[in-house]
Amino acid sequence: MIGIISDIHGNYEALKVVLDELDKKSVSEIYCLGDVVGYYSQVNECCDLLRERNIPCLMGNHDWYMSTGSFCPRSQSVNDCLAYQRKVISKENINWVKQFKLQFEMDDIKMVHGGWTDPIDEYLYEPNSEYFNKIDGSLFISGHTHIQQLISFGSKTYCNPGSVGMPRDNDPRSAYCTLTGYEISLHRVEYDIEKVFDLMDKAGFNEYYYGGLKTGARTLRRL
């Protein structure tokens, strides 16, 4: 059994709990589909823990912004959080993020952060058979949307494990999945959201930047 996580976004409180749950399941390996950085304040803690555990990570769009010194073209709030993280992230962690890969492949299993047209920044909100019939493989796993999904299209299956640090499917619990052979199980787990709120307040961010964590809303919102 292997564990698959995605979209941590500097939420160390959520990451700790998810990794503890995976340890209880005695997984042999853990893979991260990207977006380790972005949004929440404990970016170094997240990077340090993943590095310590030798968990391989894919390049997400927020990781790309951080590693290249660029910004998100869609969201000022994203850029506010990136600006903060750039001030605090260690040189070692920046260099580590720069080494993230674009894709993992294991036989007929393929993983990216976004999609197979754009591995970093393609949103697969409504995956369909026509899309996957054009791609070799039988099991496809990606993150980016923060919406947990498991859909089969005949001989092909698509999974989004959901987001560890910022769920957007109206369920505030951290999301992840496990893989045994080609069989996927989806999981959710609660964590200490209030501690994330306190840390964001301490870092100078108001509730607009973290209010969506309370409900698992798709967008940032006030409480």
C-alpha cells in the first residue's frame, strides 16, 4: 500500500495528522502531488518534514511560483501569501522545491499535479473518458483542484486525492488516498484548524485568507 497526498499549502497542522494516519496504515511509500507551499504560514515546517521523510514531490503551480520568483496571474491573495513565504522560507527548502519533478510513472499508473496537457496548472474539474482515452495508462492521479474524486471510465480510472491543507469540496477535513495495486481508497481526517487560524493571525493575515478552511469552501471567504 502507498499513500498519496497533495496540495499541502503550508498547512503543517494538517500535514502532521495525515502523515500520522498513513503511518498507522503501514504504507510502504508516500508520494506528494505538489503545492507544498502557498497560502498558510508554516511553509518551512512542511518542507522540513517532507524532506526528513524523503517523500518525493511533484511541481505544483504554487511551487513553481515560489521556485521561479514569479506570481499567480489570477489571485492577489495568493500573491500576498507567496510574498510572506518568500520572506521566511529557507534557502535549503527553496533549492529542494526547485528539484520537484513534473510526473511520476509506475507501470500504467501516472501522476501529475494538474493534468496531462499541462502538468503544473491544468484544472480537471470534470474529467471525462474522451480526455483519458487519448493518454496511455490505466490509472491517472492528480491534484490541483482540491476536490476529492474517484471516477472510472471503462478500463481507465481517474483519482484526485483532494487537498491535505486546503480542501475545497465543502468538507473541511484533510483529504488523501491510499493505493493497493490498482485499487484506490479515499480518506478524510480532522485536524486542529484553530491553530492554523492563530498562526495566520500571528503572521499578519486576517480571516479572509483562512476563513474557507472552516467549511472547505472553494474560495477564500470571511468567517
